[in-house]
Amino acid sequence: MVLMMNKQITQTQSQLASQRNYIAQLLEQLTVNYQNTKLERKQITQNFPHSEAEFTPLEEIELLTVSIRGYASQLATLGSLRNDRQAIAELQKLSVFNNHLIVQLYSEARSHYPQMQSYICMLDYLRLLVLEYLQNQQTLQLISA
């Protein structure tokens, strides 16, 4: 029984290390992808002017980016967060595709803004990876206790 627990702990630790490295790589790639959207962001600004909504689709993406990148950067640097339960709850709510303005932009992106579409997908993928990392970290804490 103890050997099985030790094996599971070792596997989870190895998985966390791999995920942490991948989160760091994905952060770098996300930065490059964002830079590649510069021309499309200008076009989107012209084609999606302010409406009655509080924020434009690009501003909504920026807000999500700040939150998701913030968590990912902390994990890449420190390997953990202060309040992982709160982060998990927030990341579950932050799905890129729960925002109707982003969904509308994403639909347009298929034919007009392929770089932005790629960025949106990668941002949500990073969110899911951070979420999985935090859940695995909680599992490790439970089996190590």
C-alpha cells in the first residue's frame, strides 16, 4: 500500500514538473502569438466599435489575458499559488467561450482574423492547463497528507 502511494506521489510530482515547464513554454508562445495579432487587432478595433456593452471584444480578451497569464506566470515562476482553491474557482468561470463578445469575435475570426482565433484558442488552452495543474497539485497534497 505504501509503495503504491509513493509511486502515485512520484508520478504526480513528475506530471506537475512537466506541466509547469509546458505552462512556461506556452506563456512564451502566447506572447509571440499576441504580437502576431497586431494588424488584426487594429482591424478588429475598426470593425467592432464600442457598443452598449461595457467593454469591446478586445478589452474582454485583455481582461482574460491578464488573469490567466497572471496565474500561469506565478506557477511558472513559483510552482504554486497562495490560494489555489480561489484560483481554481476563478479559472473555471473565466472560460473564454463563456463571453458572448469573444464568441462573436471568434466566429468572425475564422474567416477574417485567423491570428486572433489562434490566440483565443491558445489563451483558453493555457487556462485549462493551469486549472489542471492546480487540481493535480491539490491531489498531490491530499495523497501526501
